[in-house]
Amino acid sequence: MDIVSLSKGVPEMAINGDEPPPPPYVFNKQSIFGSIDVSPPYGPFPVIDISLFSPPSSSADVHNELEKLRSALISARCFQVIGHGISSSFLDKVRELGKQFFELPMEEKQKYARPTNQVEGYGSNMIVSENQVLDWSDRLSLSVFPEDTRNFHYWPQNPSGFREMLNEYAKEVKSVEQTLYKAIAKSLNLEENSFLKMVGERAPVRARFNFYPRCSRPDLVLGVKPHSDTGGITILLQDKDVEGLQVRIDGNWFKIAIIPDALVINLGDQMQIMSNGIFKSPLHRVVTNPEKLRMSVAVVSEAEVDKEIGAVDELVNEERPRLYKNVKNFGAVVYESYQKEQIALDTITA
């Protein structure tokens, strides 16, 4: 990695309108994932009303919504949820305080800087390979659950109210996550706690504020490179105005529409393992915008590091044999695979 080319951070390059972007940020147009299309068609991503999974919904309504959920996960691999009970005004507050943090002077944001080779804190790309293409983004990543793992050294005190907002938002999203884990299990005719028991009561949950500064050449760089998530479930609050998230289905990229009060849901590699490949973790990426900042907030849950995850027994049979070996600390497998330019799931096939 050319250290000279990284002498300026993404926010500074965005302000200066650097053109073209430095080589480490330029995405290979010959990539197997295709070239950058800033505005592909909208995808077939359904909207699921998760309020129907709770009383007083009729059994018919529950059944229909579970069928819709199962179909969404098999075909589109991604969906949006409404009926989550989080108010529109509070979602706006989450977005606003996130943007206020990003707009702080760099010396203020650096108070929460992520240490080298650590995940938590404020920063940009973690360099794990000399050949990696860098993302046009900044991030603030914070552990929110279990609560006793919170490192408040990295939780911003500025802007005022940020910590209180994140504490409340984390609890709200945790409830959504629990509902989804149970609903996904029921959609497969499993006992509702089948996945929750496997990930564990102290499953780590991280909130990640993603900041995508404007980019003068959105045809050359990506806010986030194509990837699948590592964990079980990712719950994303999109920017209210600026699109950017794209999901790959059957070799084609589709953009996800903005529904201001909806949360975007996708599954990670760990759910692909636990569902024995019935559900797949979708490949997705983020494009940049030449005029506007985009911000999103992702809440990602993973299985406890020391708990072994594998296919739920009821999902393994002669017609569908076990696809993946049982594994502990899948995050470490992903990190090692990335350095070797391998796909983590391919390294644990049964």
C-alpha cells in the first residue's frame, strides 16, 4: 500500500474535490463483480410488517407474513421492515446526531480514533492486505451489547446527546433483532429460539455509523466494496435522502429504495451456516454520490466467539446434507481468509 497516497483522509479529499481519486481507492473495472453502476434498477426487495408477528395478529396474518419473509430471504436475500415500533422522529434524531458527529473538526473526531488493527472507534479503512482497494468512507464502530463490553472511551460526548441516543437506539434495534431471529426460525418450521440459542445470550452486537463523503468520480470508487456480512443479522438505517446501497442477485446489481421509516435487513454468513445454506448472505456494496454526503447506521449481531455454530439439526437430511463444518470464532476465519484473498465460507465447507 502506497503510504504517500494515503496522506489525506477521505473527508479531506472530498472537501478538496481531488480528481482523480488516488489509485488505492480506484475500483478495478475488470472485477468479477462488474463495473460500477451508480443507478441500476430497483430490486425486488419486499417490505415485511414485523408487527404482524406479535399479538393480536390472526394466525392467518402471521402465516402469510412468515411465508413472505421466507420467500424474500430465498429469492431477494434482502428486505425492508416496517412495524418495528421505532418512531419516525427518533430515527431522524439518530441520523441527525450521526451527521453532526461526522461534521465535527477532525481533531475532535480523532479523540475517538480506532487503534491500529482494532475494530472499535472512529477511522477509515483497516489495512489487512497490500492489494486491497480502499473504501471511500469513514466509520464510527461501537460495541453496544453485551452492555458490560461497552467501551465508553470511544462513545462520543460531542455532539450532545449522542451517547443517550445510541443507548436507546441499541435497545430498540435489539428488540427488532430478537423478533427477526424468531420469525426466521418459524419460517423454516423450527422452534422459535433455534437460532437465538446457537448465537448465545451474550452475542456481541456492534453499531457502525457509516459516512460516505461526496466523491467527484463515483464511477471510479465505492463507498464499500462488494462483500457479504460476517454475522447473523444486519439491521440498517439508511440515509433519508441519498441512495447508495446495492445488492447483487443472480449476477446483476439492484439498488434498494429509500423508505424513510423502514429498516433494511440482510443476513450474514453465520446465518447461511446455521440455515444450512437455505438462506444466503447477499453480496452488497455502496456507491458514492458526487454532490452529497450519505450516512447510514448498521447494527450487526454475531454469535458468541466461544460458541460453536453449525447447521440446525432439523435442517440436515439426506436430501440436504450438511454444507458447512461447525465453527467457533467465525470472525477470525473471515479475517484470515480476507488476507489470503479467499472466501471464508469456502474454507469451511463440509
